[in-house]
Amino acid sequence: MKIYYQHPQTWFGDCMPFGKGDTFYLFHQRDTRVPCPFGEPFGWDLATTKDFVTYEDCGVAIPRGTDEEQDQFIFAGSICEDREGKYHAFYTGYNRDYPKQGKPSQVLMHAVSEDLKHWTKTQDAVTFVPQPGYDPDDWRDPFVYTFKYRKSGDHAVLFTDQFHFTGFIFRHHGIGGYVLTVNVLL
């Protein structure tokens, strides 16, 4: 019996779980650790389970970008569902070569899905670069919090680095319209 999921020949990294109905969607990174300790670039893969004993490997959910793109690696993030049933992934796009080019290595990015298995990156439509005062190489792991007590169904996307903790409100406006409103939450 397995008590955790691990794809063969890889390390299971940074699980971003999401539950829907009786299924848990375990978005994660598959790090080969070749070369050690920080392996080949990776995206988000997906395994699902209903009981945490048996798992279905769904393969790549959000593919990594090329070596020239911001999301050469896809680091941690989180998933939320909007009130129309569309899913949003907020994640860290990391490019290990960007600091040498004077660019931030870590940028927060966005993808959307209708079914939690097939994702479309929004590219530059929703991308957050570090604000002044934030470390451009330590700007990662967005966490989405849904305000259940609000009729609007707003989501707060919380951003942190080792010195700061702020956020934005992700608001739905009209049919298919999303607006990011800058708010300091804490």
C-alpha cells in the first residue's frame, strides 16, 4: 500500500492540492535532480486520488516554458475556482538565466482551465513582477484565498517574499471580465 504518490525516477516537489467533489487534484513538480541538486526544468504535473491509497497519473498539467521564457521552471502556486466554474492557477515562473540578463528570475503567472486537467497559460495578460522593494529573485508561491463571506466571490491573491506580505484582490466584473485591483491586505 502507498501512503503517498511519487512518479518513478523523480522527486515529488511542492504539492499544490485542490479538492473538487470526491477527488483530490495533486498538482506537483517532478524534479529529476539531474544534475543534482537542482535538476532539469519542470512544469506542473498532476495526479488525482479519491482515497490517498490509489492514484491516477494525469501527466503534465501546465508545461514548462522554453529556456528563453520566464517559466523555464514552474515553481509553486495555488488553484482556485471562480463562480462560473472556471479554474485559475497562479504560479511562479522561474528562469535561472534571467538575473544575468538583468531580469527578475521569479514572476507570478496565471493559467486557466475548464476541467483541472487541461490548462492554458494567459501569458502576459495576468503577470505580476516584483514591486519596488521586493526581491526580484525571491518573489514566489502565490496563495489564493477565497472570501466565502462576500457575495461577490472575490479572491485574494497573497504575495510574499522573505520581507513582505501583501496582496491583490482578483475581482470578477461582468461576463468573463476579470480585473486586478491593487490592495495592501496586511
